[in-house]
Amino acid sequence: MYFLPRTHLCGVFYMKMDFDNEFWDSNYSEGKPGWDIGYISTPLKEYFDQLTVKNIDILIPGAGNAYEAEYLFEKGFENVYIIDWSKKAAESFLKRYQGFPKENIYIENFFEHKGKYDRVIEQTFFCAIHPSGRKRYAEKANELLKPGGKLVGLLFNDKLFEDKPPYGGTKEEYATYFKPYFNFKVYETAHNSIKPRAGRELFINFVKKDYSSDESGIIG
């Protein structure tokens, strides 16, 4: 068994989201999604580079081709886990990077996942969720984090599309979803985006509410 599958993919968690695992399998079979840049994004790379504690549990939902997981694992972060609906995306990742532990890959619905993590990494997963499911995303990310855990990554600060992913939005809109569940450590336009995304990405470092400091000793 290559993966830890949970194939009950109930669409209610995505509310109006019409795209299921078959859609994403087809998407990856026909070629990488338009928002896949083919390598780890600079803001996340530089964030990972300043992490010093390497035994933390890191979850990457909607990982797709999982460049972030590959980078982290190469740097010695062995407790890295990825979730994606698409089995084809996971197979493609394992074909490209055979050293990643198969037991750390979940083929399932993020909203049904059970576990506790120090970090949840956001990289083009939020934009694949219909806006009607965004509040639920914020709630679920908070649920999956340990006390003091953080949601870190990038959000598009751009209109993008209304009828298909990637769905767009604004900094003001996103704040309404996350404020009930997180304290904002960093919430600003990314200064090191790749050129095509310059000025269009927000870097986020949100701390699970009720534990808003770095008292855990985990830096970053």
C-alpha cells in the first residue's frame, strides 16, 4: 500500500465546490495546473530556511506536486505529511522523488483529516476552494494545529476567477475568515514573490488562538 487512503470524499465540505478527486486526477493527468510554478516558491523556501527545529510535524494540504515537501525532507524535516485528493498527483510526486516516505502521504479530503501538527503550510490550496468553503478551511486549519501551532504560507491577493479555481480574493475578505481562529503574526504583501506574482501574494504567519506567542520554543 503506497498511501494512507480515505476515499470518502464528501462534497459538503467544499459546499459549492464542484471539483472532486476525479477532476484533480484529470487535471494532473493532462498537465500541471496553471498555478503550479514547477518548484518551491521563494517566500516559502526562505521561511523554511530559517526554521531551526527539525522534528516538528508539518502538514501540507492540497500538496499537488509537493515541491515544498521535497525541499523540507531534503533539509532534514522528516515529519512532513502531505494531503491531496488526487492519487495521480501523489504518484507523480513519488515518481519524481522516491525518497519520500509513502506512509506520510494521505489521499483524502483535507476537511476529514485527523491529526495534530506544529505547522500547516498553505501553497495554492486555499485558492482551489470555492469561497463558500473558506471559513471552514480556517476552522479546520486551526483544529489540526497543536497549541502554539501556525498556519504559514501564501494567499493570492488578486481577483483571479469566480467560476473555477484558482479563486481570487482580497486581504480584507480573508481576514474575516481567519481572525476568529488565529492571531496574525505576519499578514502582508510578500516581498520576495516570483516576478509574475509580485505584489499579488500575501505572506501569512498565523498563530492558533489561545496561544499567541512562541513560548513553545519553536522558532518561525
